[in-house]
Amino acid sequence: MTHVKICGLTTPDTLNAALDHGAAFVGAVVFPKSPRHIDPLHAATLFERARGRVKIVAVTVDADDALLTEIALILKPDLIQLHGSETPERAVEARRLTGAGIIKALPVSTPADLQSADTWGDVADHLMFDARPPEGSDLPGGVGARFDWTMMQGRTYRHPWFLAGGLNPQNAAQAAAISGAPMLDVSSGVESAPGVKDSARIAAFLDAVRRS
């Protein structure tokens, strides 16, 4: 069974779509540059009905100690997603500060990019292989870019890993089949505009994965 994370949720109706159609993870992006940004207090209120039903993920980008502490105290996520240039040492600090598990996103465009995964085996609960964003992008993810999924074939890691980047309801099943990914992460692929999640697209994505 392929598990799915719906990332960048900001409204009750789209959260309901994720919960009702079988998402295993829901993500709140705490990063002001993102069109999906939501502050920890708003996220805590929104995600309260998801608590205990699915894993709540706080997505951060090179967050400082103060922000990580705020997220931990207010949102109380199950997992912190590190989607910047964080080092393994920083991940250890993030776990200590928040008490949450760690997802580390790694940007991928060529097979050489996969080599860095080896340094995260003892540190991250899950790795996320995400398409490297276009040159000059202000965002480390959520831009609809994708990489060659065949690069992931036959690769195994200590913990279940996510495939991300360019996924949508039309290609989700194919992506899982080609890559062998045990988990998929989607954000822009279930939006009607940047940062605007679409409940019907969320449902279609989750239904496509469930049927595959």
C-alpha cells in the first residue's frame, strides 16, 4: 500500500478531503516565502481534528531555534520536515528542540544527488526525494518540477521514503509503480492556483493511489 502526504493545506474543506479520502500525512508549510505559508497558531487550530487520525507534519526551511520551538509548543507536530540546506547535525538539534520525528527532503536532478542519502540513515525517520527546483527559484519545492523516477528503481533505505515533485492525480499511480516509492508527497499537483488547494483534486489523487 502506498501512503500519501497532502502538503500545504490551509483550509478546513481541503483538510477534510485529505482525511476523508485516506491521506496518511497532512502538512502545514511554515515558511513565509511560500504561497502555502500558514503560521503555527492557525495550523494548530486547523489541524486539531486531524490529530491522532493521521501524522501531522510541519514543513520548514532552514528554521531557526525560535521558530522550531514555537512550532513544537503550538502546533505539536508528529514530524518536522526539513526542506532547506539543513545538515544531519541540524536535524539532531531539530529533534531535540521539538521532540518530533524528522523528514529530510533531498533535491534530485541526477543520480549523483542520491548519494547524500547515505549520510541521513541514522538521523531521519523518512527521506523525501524531491525534484530540484529550477535555477533562481525562491522555493525549495512545491513548484511542479519532476525528475526521472526510474532513478529510484531498486533503491532501498532504512526507513520508508517519499517521492515528491511534479505529482498529480493523472500520474500518481504511474510514479509509484515506476519508482517503487512506498510514500508519495503532493502539493502543487492538487491545486487550482499556487497555494490554493482543490478538494476534488485531492480526492482524485488519493483515489488514484488507492486504486493502483
